[in-house]
Amino acid sequence: MKIFNNLNDIPINHKNSSVTIGNFDGMHMGHIKLLEKTIELAKKYNTIPVVMTFSPMPEEYFQKKDFFRLMSNADKMDFFKNYGILEIILIPFNLEFSKISASSFIDNILIKKLNAKHIVVGNDFRFGNKREGDVELLKSFNSNHDFEVKMINLVEISGKKISSTSIRKLLTSGKISEANAHLNKPFAITGPVVHGEKLGRELGYPTANIEIYKSYPINGIFLVEILRKNSKKLYGLASIGNKPTFSGISDILEVFIFNFDLDIYGETIKVIFLEKIRDQIKFNTKDELIDQMKNDHILALDILRKKNEL
């Protein structure tokens, strides 16, 4: 699989391609249908299956409130590769790119650069400066039959549209299991283990402090799975938020790993969120906090036993 990190890296006289476009954040069933149709067309017409996506994503660039990634770029690239996509156009979304008109995007990028013969998008696809372009513009632009537009209706479950936005809302409201049911892989945060205040050690629950690149609008105590390189499956309790008992300000992610006492400072681990245990609470004393942590631990182990994971 080839990854082009800039439009200028795309070779001149690019072979005929079948292209799908989007953030592809979280890989829900709607994304899967876009990829399936793209690969189906590529096989049928002997074109290159191409994904055009963005890093940073537009919402990140414009700093949309409460926006957060559902998956890392690395996980996203691995998914594309395993699914059979041959080329990724990973566009660095910036001010210059945001000002490209919809017609210029079609003519100069899709037709002239990618030689697109099929364009596969969702029915709510928008593009170009101020999101002026939509599926109808794509279709109307194709008077010369340079390409064929394939529109995929977004998948619904129980009458509700599945989207990365709806999944984020489920996560922030604590409905972790429901959100994960819509994702190809459960929601996870990856980061290096760094030194913290070591308050957990004093409370009898030593934690690994995970450096996170931004604040997440997610708060609470969660049952999690921890992935380490070349390690057996591990479970634990994660706390994400601002530690109200200790008057915290910045959001942090801490993980208490069950039956584990190795030094993993500097190691990068993935924390996979499975279920929410409770919200963060401000306790009056350390003893109250310790009692609650014991209850959280008991509840988490009980959940794992019911899942036959212990």
C-alpha cells in the first residue's frame, strides 16, 4: 500500500482510480460500505482503489469544540491496508486546502491528479470552500462522463444514522458498550507511560499515567483492556478527567492494571475502553476514595467474570 502525504506527491499520469473520500474516523459500518463499494468497482473495472482522507481532520484544524479522534492514524492506515486499499492520499488539511473551491477540487484533484473513474461517497458528503460542494454538484459536474458517482446511503440501526459524530456522543454520555457496538474496533486511547504524582501508589492502587495529546470530553472510571507489545491480555480500571478529589485542572488518563507490577515507564500502551463504571466523584477524605476504589475493583472483576474473561 502506498501513502501519499501531499497532493504534490501523486505521480503524473496516475492510473485510473476508484476513489472514496472522508475522515474515516472510527471505522463504523457506513465506512465499511464505502470501502466495499470502492474495492468492488476497482476489481470490476481494473482501477486502483484509493482512499482520500485528512490529517489533521477539518474538525481538528478548526478546533471544533469537544471534537476528538476515535482512532489513531496508524490504526486507520492498518485497517485500509488489511481491507485491500492500495493507495492512501493523506492530505494535511490546512487553511490553503480549506479555500479550494468545490469545482477546483473536482477538476484539479479528482480528475487531473487521480484520474478518478469512480467516486464513492456517503449521501451527506460535503466538500470544498465553506462546504459548498455536495453529491448533486459532483453529478452535475460530470457532463463529460469523466467519472461515475456512487452514493452510499448511510447505515441506520434502530432508525438512527450511524456516524462518527453519533458515536462520539455515545462515548461522552458514557454509553461505551453501545458506541463500541457501532465501531469495527472498540474505542481506545494510545500514549506513552509517563511519571505522575504517584498518588495512586499512596492509596494502594498504583497507576500508569498515560500522556494524552489533548483533553477528551470523557469523564469517569472505566473497565479497560490494556495492550502492550508482545504481552498477554491485561485488564484494569482507567480514570480519565481532572481528579476532582485532588483539585486537578488538566485532564489526565490513569490506569490501574490488575495483577501487574512491572516498570513500564516510557512504554507506549493502548487503553481500550470496555464499560463505564461510574462518573468521577469528589470525595471528602482519602479513606472515602479508597473505599470507592475497592468497590470499583470488585465491580470490574465481577463484569469480567460474567464475560468469562477471568
